[in-house]
Amino acid sequence: MTVTVLTLLKRRPDMSKADFIAYYETHHRLIGEKVLGPWAIRYERKHLHPMDGSDIEHDFDVAMEIEFADEAAMAACFAALAEPETRREITEDEERLFDRPRMRVYRVEQHRSVMPG
């Protein structure tokens, strides 16, 4: 059974949403692909845009999901992420992009409904 980790992220207060998305998708994403690549089977960023079109501050700007084939793959990945050089690279880039104290990480328990039609 696969394991999904969900991280909710908020951009730095001095960064526009457009600049945030551009930096994430052209730079930070590449770090993610490099460090997650040996273990993750899915790495998605879901940039959040309010349905009411409002341009006010919200709690989070992106929901990032990482899916692993199993517990062992997740554990190996997180062990590798804790290596000092890898941790330094990730942290330095996160500081350019995110409001790090507001980051929230969750393990997802998923339930899916089968919809008619």
C-alpha cells in the first residue's frame, strides 16, 4: 500500500503569488525531484487559488504531495533528507521561498468514494 505525505506551505510575506509559483516550479521543484527521485513515485505541487477569486492572504499557498510505494521507501527517503548536506541545500532554498515556521507536514489517511455515473 502506498504512503502519501502532504505538506502545506505558505510563501514568504514579501513574495507575490506569481513570483512564488515561478520560483517553486523553475527552481525548488528541481531540488525536490533530485532528492526525492530514488524513493518517491509521485511528487505534486497543488497551488491554491481561492474559488471566490479573492486576493487576500490565506493560510497556505500550496499543497505538496509526495507518494511512496511503501513505508520502507518513505523511511529511506526521510533518512536521506536528514543527511547534513541535503538538509542544508533544502533549508537554504526553503528560506528563499517559504514562511518556514508555517510549514505543516502530514501523513495522509485516504478514503475514496465511488461516485455514480
